[in-house]
Amino acid sequence: MGVYYKDADDLYRIYGYFMDRILKDARIGPKMAKAGIIIKFIYTDPEAEITIDLKNPPNKPGYYGNYYLGPCELKEDVWSKQAADFSHSFWHGHENPVAAVTKGKVKQGGKVTAMLKLLPVVRPAFQMFPVALKEMGLDNLIIAKKS
């Protein structure tokens, strides 16, 4: 098991809260929606999947996209497989995803260039993730900036 998540339910609880914030954010959401793709994130340690649907109309008012916690029937345009702990560090802004792919820490397939175009769009979320953890009372999961 990884360092930050006890099990898949723990990961889904945290990422669900975080996805709600990102997909409702007026700065990030509209730019994400323009990507028009479906992204599947496959996590290890714990085993989990999250699918972000930026192709179909949002199911909830005020959202710019949909997300699904756990396996879902949607066919992804792009997928990314990584350790949950890597993702946790990424959302703190501590990881270079391009370097991680070249080093084999992250595996990807499908329309990878479409997903890479989202990197500058989601950068503001790097400040949001620690705030979301704090709001959930999970200060112990916040990774301090490296000096």
C-alpha cells in the first residue's frame, strides 16, 4: 500500500472532493471542457480508477465536466497509469509528468498530446489540492514544498 491512501475508498473520497472543486472552478473548468476528451486515470497502491469526461455535457449544474470514481463504461480517449502516491505528489505541483513518463513512473496511451495540453490549464489546481486536504481535515497528507 502507498503512503497517502489507506484504500480505494479513501482515494475516491479525497479525489471526489477535489474533482468537485476543479470541475466547478470558473478559471479551470471552462478551459478543461474545451479539451473535449475523456481521460481515465488508473492508480496502483491502492488499485483505483477515475474517469474525467470533458466530452459529454455535464450531469450537474455549475460543473464544466463529469467524473466517475471507479470503473465506468465510458471509452477513454487517453489513459494514464501511475501510483496513487505519484498522483498525490503531482497535485501538489512536485512532479514533472513528462519526465515521469520518460522514466517509466507514468504509462500513457491514446491521445496523449491532448492530455499534455491540459497541463498548463490544471496548474492553478496545484494550489487547490493542499487547500482541499486542509478543508477535509487531512493536513497530515499535505506535502511541504521542497526547499
